[in-house]
Amino acid sequence: MYMGPHSCATMRAVPRWIWPFVTGAVLLVAWWIPYDRGAFPQGTVPSQGAVAEAFYAEISSGRLIDDTIASLFRVAWGYVLAVVAAVPLGLVIGRSPAAAAALMPWVNFFRNMSPIAWVPFAVVWFGIGDPPAIFIIFMATFFQIVLATAAAAGSVPKIYYRVAEDLGERGHNVLFRVTLPAIMPQLVTALRVAIGVAWMVDVAAEMIAVRSGLGFLIIDARNGLRMDLVVCGMITIGAIGIGLDAAFARLARIPSVRWGFER
């Protein structure tokens, strides 16, 4: 349906931050109407009031806060370890044809493997607790970051390296003083995608290899047929995911990073 110029102008006049609340209200109505009319089988979908009560009970008891902290702790360790290990390796692969020929097939092999496939090994090697979840998060993000870094490093204009040679830069100095700053815009975008993957994988790992965290909260609530707690955990996971993405989006606006998007 065509919207006239007046309608478009009205939409532009409304602050952008209002629209998520509008669509959120639509989703709440779409949830409430079928529930109120008994469209869902008994016990399969909780009411909005039950979810609100579950939120209040979980926050009051401190369990939701503890599980959130536990999940963020595992994501932070697995993600930071992956970044620290993957970025230098990606720089080397992107700059060295020999390293690319030797390693890229294996990077793609492991990148396409589901991180959940590592769960049996993670449990056998590390037992139950933080280490297996951190390991699975590492495996889920490491190869993605290596590939993104290598692709970005391989696209740096050769003139940058000619100037670096004229200035006397050699060896690893070229990687960290020329290549890394040049690929920072693409790298930040890759890291933004990777943090989302790390957060999703952490929740999945906690359903299998951990006995705390938001993923365990959901699976434990399901086993107890507490669907209100399941929805409570899902909403918390989604909200934190939005926060993590917003933090990396803000990082991309730093002038030293943003220059690559404004060329």
C-alpha cells in the first residue's frame, strides 16, 4: 500500500526509539489474545502475568542475577581467549601465502563444524563446570575470527606496505603497526558477529555441560515444567544479547575505527 508524503513525514517526525516499544506492544498483544482465548494447550505457554511473577521471584532470590553473571563470565573468558589467539594467526595467514595454503583448509574445516559437536570431548576433558563451556565458546568463535582477520588482512592495499618498507618497518612490526590498524573497521564488525555467536553457544553449552547459568536455568525449568521460568530466561538472554551487540556497535563509532566506513 502506498503511503503518501504526509504519512512518511509523520513517521520521520516520531523519534526512532519509540518504534521498538510499538512493535513490542504488538508482540505482547499477539501473545495475550491467543492465550486469553485458550488457543494453546494447557501448560505449554505461560501468561504474561506468570512470567512477570517469575521475573520478580528470580530477581528477589538472586538466582537470575547469579546465573547471568555465570554466563557472562564464561562468555568473557572464551571470547577473549579466542580473540587473543585468532587475531595474530589471522594476520599471519592473510599476509603469508604459504601459511594460507597450509592452514586455511583446516580453518574452514573446523569453522563449519558445529561447536556442540565438541561437547562430548569438553565434558571428558574438563568435566562439568566452567572449563567445558569456555572451551566450546572458544571453538565456536576462534575459527570465525581467524577467517575474518585473514580475509581483511589479504585485502589491505599494497601501497601501505611499500610506505612501511620506505619507513624501515619490518617483520612483525608490519603486522601490528600497518596491517592491524588498516583492517580495524572490518575486524570490529567480525568481532561484533563473533560475540553474538559466543553468547548463543554459551547458552547451548550450559544446557549440556554446566549446572549454572541462563542455559541451565532454561533446561532446569523445562524439566520442572516451569514454562514461565523458561520464558523468563529467554527474555533475559535476548536482552543481554542486545546489550552486547549495542556495545560493539558503539565501539565501531570510535573515530580511529570508523575511518574505514567513511572513505
